[in-house]
Amino acid sequence: MAKNIIIVGSGNAAMSAGIAALEAGAEVLMLEKADEALAGGNTKYTAGAMRFAYNSSEELIPLLTNPADERIARTDFGSYTQEKFSQDLLGFNEGMPLSAEQQYLISNSYDAVKWLAGHGVTYEPIYSRQSFEKDGKLVFWGGLTLAAQNEGVGLYDMEAAAFEKLGGKIRFNAGVTGLVTSDSGVSGVMIGDETVSADAVILACGGFEASDALRQAEFGADWAHAKVRGTPHNTGEGLDMAFGLGAQRYGKFDGCHATPMDLHMKNFGNLDMPPKQRKNYRKICYFLGVMLNAHGRRFVDEGINFRNYTYAQFGRAVLEQPEHFAWQIFDSKVFDLLYEEYRFEDASFVEADTLDGLVAKLYGVDQPQALKTLKDYNDAVDGTVAFDPTILDGKATKGLPLNKTNWAQKFDTPPYRAFPVTGGITFTYGGVRVDNTGCVLDAGDTPISGLYACGEMVGGVFFGGYPGGSGLTSGTVFGRQAGIGAASG
Ligand SMILES: Cc1cc2nc3c(=O)[nH]c(=O)nc-3n(C[C@H](O)[C@H](O)[C@H](O)COP(=O)(O)OP(=O)(O)OC[C@H]3O[C@@H](n4cnc5c(N)ncnc54)[C@H](O)[C@@H]3O)c2cc1C
């Protein structure tokens, strides 16, 4: 008889689990806390970018919405081997070897993306943010090449269509409040007073980034000031329910993905706008300039690596500065390289024709120190090295207490612009531990029968940082695992 499975949540991990479970012959009911407009969780707020290992452009072509795009012929996608993906994750592992979860993510990454393509999900090259034009070629950098067509909303729509086509059902406004157990293990869920029975439950209901109380408890008081970049609904209930049944706390609970965001954005992400404008609050081009805190000082090496490898950590760095904000400073040489969100009409910024004039407009800052920092920086820029944003160009400052390692250009071409930013949390890293069927493990590594988890809820995948585009791939890899596991367990 077909297994009857409940999936809690309706984001990418839930959809991947649902499609896999249906493929394996189960009947699936998805229960989503949000209404239909906000269903799809953080997945809908994403750029849809998915990081996966590939050996050549040949492996990308079958995934594309439009393989006949005239740009493809002059595109250098390079390759992104499993070894490179491993090195990228290891770079954030704070000295630890790859976890079993990371190895599983890497080795299943391409298969997962291709499997989704087999269910009608198609992808587009991320020309605007991941490539630069060089000698007539469009050269990709940083190993991240494709995003789902029409970004996160597109991914959700394509996945939901596949899920429903296979017979899956979704209930909106159905926030799960508890797990039901019987002698055989987890046997259903509670939605308030209502009990819904199932042979197995897959938790795919996100981390705790939208809970003020949990953020402060795990990360500290600074995090009361964090903007939430995505859904207000990921408040850690799934984790609480799992821990209530003895699930193991696993991974880095004081770790999270957080990026610099417009200081004046609303407290949560905004789904009301079309996808291209939805991300206009993110401010991650600091590598083309510098960031100053309220004391007028730089506090990170803005050019330490490609921004794919720094943006998820620098939100925390900003949030932990005095008054929890910073200014990003640029001159007009790089305006064309700034991502489009810097040019949207509601982007916050100040502008002046001199550095003195700009600094006079930086509110909340020690202005004399800010001016000194910018002048010292200008004096320290190595003028002998050419600027090249497609590579780690080694164009550095010399002799500063905190040098900038790459892409350090003088501020010498007015007008100058400064953008005020704060930290916005994207998602949390700590979670539950699952076995190789996606089943949740208790503190003694024994499976909790009937309880599965995937997506943001799985711990052990990210530690000190995050190579951009890995969250969605992780959701699909672990979602697929949980779907198959629950359908056949
Ligand atoms: C602005 C932004 C941009 C991003 N860009 C990218 C990107 O380009 N590439 C990338 O790889 N990652 C990106 N991410 C990260 C990515 O969103 C997550 O890794 C991914 O969406 C997690 O998927 P998920 O299915 O686990 O969680 P979600 O997609 O958040 O889904 C969780 C769902 O569970 C629901 N839920 C919560 N509690 C309950 C409950 N009690 N009962 C029922 N339902 C519940 C929520 O409403 C939500 O719909 C981005 C995130 C944000 C916020």
C-alpha cells in the first residue's frame, strides 16, 4: 500500500522531498504555515542560484531554458569540480574536515540539479552577477553559473507544478504545532487542535532566523537589530518539535548566513515586487570599495576573496559593529560594476563631488576619522598593479593596519557615493542530524522512526561560512534523500 507522507513546509527542500516521495509511489500532503502568497518560504526570495559540481559546459547545456542563447557560444563557464567544491566548503570549516553531510552534498549536487531539470525545472546563466566580459568572452568566476529560470519564484512555480502533476496536495494556512507519536514512532502532526495522521513526517520548515528570541539566544544581543532577508515564518518551530522528541542538536548553532543590506529596508523581505527588484536591499559590492563603521574605521578586508566567499559572513561583521551599521564607499570608476540594486530608485545613498563633501554627509559616523581612513587608504593603494575584477588581481593596499588584498583602487574619480548598510540574516546553520535516509537521529544516533528532515533544518552542512548558491542545492539533495527515505522506510 502507498505510504502516506506529510511534509511540513513548502520551500525548495519540501518540494524536492515531495517530488521524490511521489516518484517513489507515496501519497503526499504538504502543510504550509503561510498563506498561498507567502508559501515557498525563503526559496521564493532567492535569486534561484544553485551551486553544483560540473566538469565542463557540456554538462550545463541540457539544464538551460534556452540552450540557443547567442551568448553561449562566447561564454567561458570553466568547470567546477567536486574537488573545487570541497575546497570551497573546507575554506569555511574552521579547520575541520568535510562533514559527512558536506560530502553527500558535493557528490550529489549535479545529479540533484539534473533530476530537477527532469521534472521541468530549467536554468539560466547568471551573466549579470557571476560573469565579467574579458577579451570579447563572458567569463564566469567563482564556480556559480546557473540560477533557476525566473529566480526563486520561478523555482517554486516550476517545482510546485511538478509536485501537483505527480498528485501532491498542498494546504496553506496550516502551521504545524506539534508531532503525534504512537508505538511505531511519529505518526502525524497537530495543526492547533486538529490531528493529521501519516506513516511518516518530513520536516522541511526552515531554521530560526525569523525568531528574535532564538537569534538573540544563539548569536547574542546584537542580533535583535538584524533585518530578516526572507520570510517571517521560519521561526524554528520544526526544530523545537524535533528536539521535543529527543532529536540531536547538530552543527553550528551560533552560525548563520547574513549579508550587508540597505540600512533602511523593512524588517523582512518583500515579495510584493517583481523578482528583479526584490533583491534591491542587498548591498554586496563592498569588494569594489571600502566599508567604514560608526568610528570611521574599516573593519574587514573587503577584497580578501571573491564576494561569493565573503558576502555571507560580512552581514555578521556589519551587525557586530558599533551601532550595527556601516557605510560602503565607492567612486564613479566602479559605478557601472555595482550590481543593479545599487541603482534602484529606492536605494539609500549620499553623493558628493569631493571626499570631504561625502564624509560630511555620512550620518552617525566619526567624520574626521572617516576622512583620515579614506585618505590613508588612498595613500596605501599600490598603483603598479592593474585592476581586474575577473580574478583575484592582487591590487592591494600596503602598510595599513588592515589592508585590502584585491581590487584596491584609489578614490579619485568623482562623484563619490556612500551607501548605509546593516546586517540581514538569510538562514541559520544549526539543525538536526539525519542518517543517509534523511531520518532524524536522536542524541545516541538512533533513528527516530517516522521522522525525517531536510533543507535549512539539517545541521552539519555549513559552519563558518557559505559559498553562495549552496543552500538551494542542499535543500534539493537532502530533500530528495528524505523523500525517498520516507517513502521506502
Ligand atoms: C533573500 C534570500 C536570497 C537567497 N538567495 C539564495 C540563492 O540565490 N541561492 C541559494 O542557494 N540560496 C539562497 N538563499 C537561501 C535559501 O533561501 C535557503 O537555503 C532555502 O530556501 C532553504 O529552503 P528550505 O526549503 O529549507 O526553507 P524555506 O524555503 O524557507 O521553506 C520553509 C517553509 O516552511 C514553512 N514553515 C515554517 N514553520 C512552519 C510550520 N510550523 N508549519 C508549516 N510550515 C512552516 C515556511 O513558511 C516556509 O514556507 C537565499 C535566502 C534569502 C532569504
